[in-house]
Amino acid sequence: MVEFASLSNTLTGVRLETAINQERLVRDVAEQILLLDPNEYPLVVISSKLRKRSCKQTKFEWQEDKFTKPYMTYKSGDDSSGGDFSDETSLTVDTDEYIPYQKWDAFLNMNSGEIIYLTETPTSETINNIVRGAFGTTPAYMTADDKLWYIGNVVEEAAGAPVAIHTKITMPYNYVTKLKTAVEMSGDMLADETYGGPDWEYFRRKKGVEHARKIERLFWWGQRGIDTSIQNSAHMSRGVMHWLSADNIISNSSGAYTAQQLFEDMETIGRYGAGMRTAFCAPRALTTISGWGLDDLQTIPSDETYGINIKRLVTPHLDLNLVKTKMFQDMGGQSHPTWGNPNTLMVLLQMDKLAYVFKRGRDTHYIANIQLKEDDLQKDQYFSQVGIQFEQPEIHGAIDGVTTS
């Protein structure tokens, strides 16, 4: 018996799109599914483009040297109660601060203008054989923690050569960390025809972005260490935030952060190193800076920045390349005891003092077909064994609390 259409499915007039089952229409899907971009992992991109090196072991080291402190910190003397200080013959300074100095060195107490002169090379924190009020200055009372600033080596007539003073080169170290990201799909799914092109290609590219974001998180937040509580030990690389010097992490808790505060903070962070920093900024921090309406805020063409959106801000002390760092916003809302809330964070790095380090032959690469032979699926993976080399922490810095309120 012939089956006829029900009256409810019978239409009159012009045949419209609504007249057919919507699943019969070929959906208008963009041929290329949009993926995330280099702006999602800017630290990895910039460090790998500017300075990249291999290492032969899981632990890698580098060499650093520093100038000595240009001062000693006064702690006590043999006549600290007041009166005439010209007869003092000794004073005590902070631990080990005497080591770089020797006979004929002169120091200025900025609080009083007095010059203290060493007539013998110190052998301990208690320095004997000093001249108070040297070179026509007036001996004055000193309080604990006064800084005695080194002026220079004022050698007496007919004296021989001084003893050579030098610093010991240090060997900071870090580890490379293994990271893996699997790409896995069933045989049936691989055979399916999908809108927007093969799903496998899209899925593989997406997992590549996820893998890069893992490395980005490691480079920011990793804590150096070896975990032996598991069957086989695992190494974690120390990230930027754990390398930063506490003296160069500045916290703003006074409300809205201003351009004047930024200029003043650049005095501290710009004390050492070159005249430019890359400033990785939480979106809120960028909003705050853009709201100042500064004339010195310039956009740098993306073809000069590896596809990353960068703006340049010129301050009296440092030129800043401002990079939006979305990962700070993702981790915002909670305040870390050292560097505060990532949602209002700005981290300033001199990029030629960082290096992207990978174990030889084990930089990020793609490994195909790691599934078992009998499995009806395809399994690939992204693999990396990488870490970050962070040199001279004193020249980098961070500001917490860059916000509009």
C-alpha cells in the first residue's frame, strides 16, 4: 500500500529552506577552524627565538660573576655611647662584608660626611686599625645599619702593591623537564568525513598549542626540584617567578597604580643591566597603562615580534616592550605570598639574560604512531625536555598591583 504524506507535512506556496529537514543542508562551516596563537605563550616564543641552546645532561649549569658590594654595613664600635669618636680604633660590620676590602681603603658615612680609613687589611667582621675622621672630616656617632660607602683605595707614599682582590665565579643550575601531550583518535573517527576538514589535523594542531602552553606555565611557575616519591624520579625546572630577587619584586597596595609610580619603580628595576626590558603584563596591567594616555606608547609591527602583539613604552629609566600575558589572568584571583595576584602583575625581563634550554636531541618534536599494533586507533604525542636559564636575577623584576583601583 502506498504511504502518503500527512496533511501536517503538506505545504503551499514557494518552497522555502524551512520546507526541508535542516540536517539535509550542508552547514556553512569555516574551512579552517581557528586556533589559539603565539600570544597564548609569549615567553616560550620570545625566549626560543632570541636565545636557544642545548644541554647534555638533565641538570645544566652556567657561570656568573658579580661586582662586590660598594659598602659595608656598620653594626657596632668600641665607643658607641657618644662623645669623642676620634680615638675609636675598631668597628664591626655585617657578616663577610669586610672580605673585599684591604689596607688603604676609604669609606664615606653618608649620614655624617665622615670618612673612615683602613690602615690594615681586615681579617674578620671586627675591623681593627682604622682612622676615624680621616682626611679632615669630623668623627661622628654611627648607628646600627649605617652604610659605609666605599670611595676608593687611597695609597700612602712609597707603598708597595696592594693584595689582589677578586670574586669567585658561581655556578647556578636548573633542570630540564619532560613534558608529553598525547594525540589519540579511534580508527572510526579517523575514517569519518567532517565539516571543516579532517578532524585529526585540527585535533593535532590544537594539542600542539596545549603542549606549548604547558611549557609556558613551567617557564613561569615551575619550582626546581627532584621528586623521588614516585617509581622513577621526575625533575622540575625552576621558572621565572622563583628566580626573581625578592628585592626586585615591588608591591603596590595603595590603590590605583599611576604613571609616576611606574617611573619611580623603574629606578629600582633599572639599577642594573641594559636599558630595555620586556614587560609581560596581565591584561589588567595593560588596561591600567593604556588608561594613562601617554604619548610615548607605541605599537611595534607584528612582523618584528614573531607574531606577538607588542607595544613600546619609553620611561626615563627603561624602555619597556609591553606584552599581554593572558596566562596571568587565567591564574588570577588568588594572591601568592611573594609576588601577589597574577591578575595585576607585570614581570620585567632582560631577555638576553634568559635562554630556552633543551636536552640534546629532545627539543619539542612530534612522534607519530606510538599505539600498539593491534589497536584500532592512532596515537601520537608531542614531546619536550626543556627548561629555562635565568641569569643575574638582580637585573629583572616584577610589580604586583598594577590596577586601576
